[in-house]
Amino acid sequence: MPDSLTMKFIPYNDEEMRLMREACRVAATVLDRTAKFVQVGMTTYDIDMFAKKTMEELGCESTAHNYRYGNHVYPGYVCISVNEEAIHGIGTTKRTIKPGDIVSIDVATRYKGFVGDNCRTLLIEPVSAELRKFLDVTKGALAAGIAAARVGNRVGDISHAIEEFIKPHGYGIIRDYTGHGVGRDMHTEPQIPNVGKPHKGEKLRAGMTLAIEPMVNMGTYRVETAEDGWTVLTLDRKPAAHCEHTVLVTEGEPEILTIPMEETA
């Protein structure tokens, strides 16, 4: 969601860290169950309502629903972006899932005062080898960015790792939107662009929780906002992909927090 960032990094105490881990597991579970629900023939509104029901069952709330930006209020519970919709797509009865689609589901939820944020991009079979490679590269870029989220590195090292992974493939990397800190609020400092120079930006410290999220277009990196004030479209209307995890910076290996309950069990 496009807002100004709030709250600088404040270290968590043990109880807050426990709650943050729990919140991220809940957000990941909503995403996982919603992704498994998606099938050909349903509308994106059906998907949004399933996510809403899942949130109610798990006792969390959407941070997207009723989110205000200027004069626009986001009506959905999760962001569902199909094909040329890069991010912030709104569930609607007018869009039906079809074979060959690429569908991104972005879930951010609040649970016990903390926010977990994650996104998964799905391929609706059958799809082309070109589209499959495109998504593999986006996933690989996320992994590269996460690997750079280490104590002593800087934000620019994450940005650079993502950019360098994608660059050889010629895909467009969205510049108008970025990853960000996440925790007590959905958007906190620091901003985490998906392009950048190494050794630049804020230094990473143990205890930081970061939403790392490559947003990649098959064609140009340029985007525009639809008339609804939310949906971000690729300028050339080629497909887009978006993958995201909330990650904890530790003294050792980065730790992915947005792992579904079923997997952590």
C-alpha cells in the first residue's frame, strides 16, 4: 500500500518478538490457505471473501481493508492481482480466474498488535515455459534478497542482490514501490527498494523485521495506476509477479517468519 513510512526501528523485547513470530505465522497461514483455495472459474471476489473468512477463523484482521490513501479507501481484504495487474488489485465479481493466468495474492494481517506481511504468485495451469521461468526468477530474486538481510549489511545490499539476480533475464523491476520494515505497523522504516547499490542505506541490525518483496514485470518496469485508485498496472500490459516474506535479521542466518502454521508444526 502506498503510504509514508512510520516508526523507526525499535528493538523488540522477548514477549514482543514472540508475538511478532505468531503474527507472521498467522498471516502466512491466511495466504497459504487462500492460495490453495484458488481454482479456475472462481472470481477474485470469491478469493477475497475466502481470505476474509480465514482471517475471522484465525482471529486476525486485514490491514488492507479500509486502508485510506488520499481520497481512496481500499475495499478488499487482500490484494489479488492478475496478469497485467502488478500489485494492489481489488477482488471483483468481474474478473474470473482462467487457465494460463498468473495471480498474485498479497496478505497483510494484524494479530495481537503485530503485523505479518507476505505475498505469493500462482500459475494457473497450463502456462507457458516463458511464464514459468519468469516466476522462477522472481522467486529466486526474493531468495537472493533474503540472503543479504544480515547484520553488518545495509539496505542497499538487499536491493542490489535482488536487482543483480533479475538483471541478466531482462525483466523490468518496479521502482515506484518498495519493500519496507514491518512489525507494530504495516509500513515502517526502512524502505527497501528492489534496485540499488551495495553498502548504501541504513545498516541492518539484529531484531529488524523486514518485508522483502521483489515486484517484477515481464516487460517494462514502468507502471500506472488504474481508475480505481489502487490497482497498479504494467504500462505495456505484460504480466507481473510479486513474491514477499517477512524476514527477521539475526546475528546469523536471516530467518523467514512468514511460514504457515501447518509447516511450522
